[in-house]
Amino acid sequence: MVRSDDKTPVVGARDSGVDAFLEAARKVPAPQSAIRGRLIFALDATMSRQPMWDLAQGLQARMFQAAADLGGLDVQLVYYRGFNECRASAFVSGGQGLAALMSKIDVRGGTTQLVKVLRHTTSEARRAKVGALVFVGDAFEEGAEAAYAAAGDLALAGVKAFMFQEGDNPIAARVFAEIARLTDGAYGAFNAGAADRLEALLRAAAAYAAGGRAALQAEAAKSDAARLLLRQMR
């Protein structure tokens, strides 16, 4: 940004317009980084999720690491628990900030509220671009049609959903996969305690949110999980 008190070069009779431009350009500070991506990281925090919550808390910093060389990543934490509690944090720009938020939250009994997560993400995307939604959960206890309608709105807002399922609940598998399909996102599953698998999935989704399809393709060159996600995306 040029201020009124900036000293601009005086162009003399012997100076060309190009010389003047280059001189002014040299005085403009280089940008610190590329435009940062925004990702919404949503988690089921009902009682069955305590082991997964602890695992995600330990792995979430990997998302920032995967995105660091692509301009960085701002992440908003969204979680639901109990029977009517669904909350969203501010966007944070570092792994430590997200870890601090997660450390203050404990799991509680309740039912799933995935439709609220989808609607919230759509609202955020309409205010400012969101590169991707990453959701991690193990169950679905809502109306499937409501979830599909919310996923359609999310797709219209330009957000791809990366739906990661712990375990093999068949209802959750069907709904999560359909939400991913409707948003042109991707679905992946992992078993309890599979930290490496979840880490790879999170890294791949973060790379996409920060750098788009090209970044996901680069991640796919070294990760089976990234290749799985890439194959699903049109």
C-alpha cells in the first residue's frame, strides 16, 4: 500500500518510464506468503468419540505442516456434542492455536448433528471462500435427505467435503460417501487406533484446501490416502 508520505522517485528527463517503475517496485515489500487457504475441521464430540478426539488432537498440527509450503492454512474448529450443542471457533492460523482450542473441549453423550455442520460451512463459505470441509465421525443418526439437501447447498457454495469415517457403521458409510459425492469431495475410512491412516487423510485434505487440485496431486505422489481422495474427485 502506498502512503501519502512515501518517497516516490523523481523521474528526470533522462529516466525512462520503465526505470521509474522498477525503482518504485524495488521499494514495495515482498508479500510474506501466498494467499492463505481456509479449512473447516469438524468433529463428532459425542461420548463414543473420546479415543478419536484424543487422536485428532495429536494429529491436527500435521494439517498445518502439509499446507505451510503452499501459503499456509487458517482452520476453524467445529464440533457437536450433547443433544443440541454445535459450536464453531474463530479461524486460527497455527497448529498450536487449534491444539489449545481442542484441549479445552471434552466429549459428552448425545446424538449426531452433521446437518448443522454442513449448513454452518455453507454460511461461512458465502461470507469468504472456504477451501474444504473436513469431517471426522463414526455415526449418523439424522435424516439422510436433510443431509443431502444441505450437501447440495454446500456444493453450490463451492466447498468440497472430505468425509472421514472411523469404523464401519454402514449407515454412516452410505451417508458420508454420498455427501462427498454430492460436493465433488472424497470419502475415506480408517479403523480405531489407525493414527497413520488418519494423519495421511488429514494431510491430503489440508493440501487441497491450501493449494487446490495441483497440491493434492503432489501429495498423491507420496501418499496412498491422497491418491484415494484424488481418484474420487472429478
